[in-house]
Amino acid sequence: MASQCCGGSLFVILTLLPGSLAYAETPPPAAYKDKAGDDEPVIEVRHLGEQDGWRGAETANFRLWHQHTRGMAEAVLRTAERARAAQLRKWFGAVGPNWEPKCRICLYSSGEAYSQATGAPLNPGGGHTDIRADEGRVLSRSIHLHGTRAFLLNGVVPHEVTHAVLAGRLGSGRVPRWADEGMAILAEAQAHIDMHLRFLPRWRADDALYSIRTLLEMRDYPEPHAIGVFYAQSVSLVDFLTRQKGGAARFAAFVRDGERDGYAASLRKHYGWSFAELDRHWQRYAFYEKNTETASSGG
């Protein structure tokens, strides 16, 4: 296999935030643990041959190319399969058929190798997902990863798999970035989510937050200086809306209808709010109610 591992024409690139929000090395959350529980089916991993210095392994929905140990490969693949199933059930109610073709995962030996092969900026750990699509139909999915075992299993793998799950499911076009990133971050361990949310009060005090209408109608990522605000506000808003009546399934329908009919109409249809009302309800949750809940649970 060529050193760049995954080739082809790529139309959508979804990135995981690196830099100042680098994640702590925490144990894998229960949903993405290395080993199946007593009531959980074992995920079979089949090891493939070696090609141009890359070792292969695959499961029902993923084919991994790597330069790591068999144990690492199996942990990444099983985490990916559990994340896929969990996210499909959460947002769409059912796992559905296996992916064909399988989603390709490239696990690089270092940040330098990842950056050299993909052209992505050098960072401590992370990844991105490439989607090839034609009029809303997904033709292929590829995930590029690097980082430590805990970093990958806690955050990067479930995050990037969520991007792969959402592709083609929320309208015929590209998933809006605020929803795509908010939903993907919610797939990570709570400690990772909290690393984003901790900065919200400061950005609110600095009047740096987006208006709700501006955020919902954004088609792409903001300028680099505002990316932290964008990620934090996006995950907070998605978290808030999925806690409303109808849960995650209603939120997915809200985004799908918003992409088709506009977010003002979809917001009124699914939640009965205007942009101003959503902003008021979300801010009360994000800056008052949630902080009170956290303080109470902490004793």
C-alpha cells in the first residue's frame, strides 16, 4: 500500500480540533471499551496480509491499514464498530445494513507521518474523515488517525466515526459543520466534552459567541481565530436540543428539515421556538441550569 494509504478524489474533509483543547489521557468510556461485556456480542476482527509496509485488518464495516500491534488494531476496529452502532441507534433509531464499501481507516505511526501523508497540519493527535459523495449518495468513507491508544479510543475514533455515520443522512448536501461537529464531540468521553464547554463562560463575557441564527445558518467552519468558540457553542447547543422532547431523533429531523426548508421554519416546527427564544432557552441551560446541576452533583 502506498505511503499516503488512502487515495482518490475527496470532496468533504471533516477535522478534529487540535491544539489548545488537547485531551487528557483518561480511561476508555464504557461505550467504547476494548473488550465486550457479558451481554455484548464479540466483534470479530480478521487480520489481512501486509502491503508496502502496512498491515491490514477488518471487521464487518471497517478495513484498517496500520503500522501498529495487532492488539492496537483490534482495539481501534472494535471501538469503531461500537461507535458506529451507538451513533446510528442514537440519531436514526436503528443500525441498519453494513456499509458497502467498508469504511477505510488509516492509522499512522506518528503525527509527522499523518501530516506528510494527508497534508493536514501537524498536531499532537487527532484525525479527519474524507467522504466521497454524489448527490447525497455516499460513495466511500475514509478516516485518517494518529495518536496514543487512550487518545484514540476516548475521542478521535468515536468522533470521526460519527462524521462517517452522519454523511448522507441529514439531507442531500454536506452536513452543516456546527451540527456535524457538535454531534461528533458528543460521541467522545465526557471529559473531552467538558474541555470544550469550560471556555464558554469566558467567551460569553467577551461577547465572542455567535448569535443562534448565525450559527445555525453557517455553511462552513469560521476563521481559525474563532474555531474554539465555534466548537464549544456547537456542542453545547446540540447537547441542549437533544435533551428536549423527542431527543436525538428529533434533533436529527430538525437538521434535515432545516437544510431543506430553512432553520427558522424547522425550529418552529420541531421545537416551537423562534431564534430569539432558542437563544434564551439555550443560554439559561448553558450558563445557569447546567452549572447548578454540576455543583449539586459534585456535593
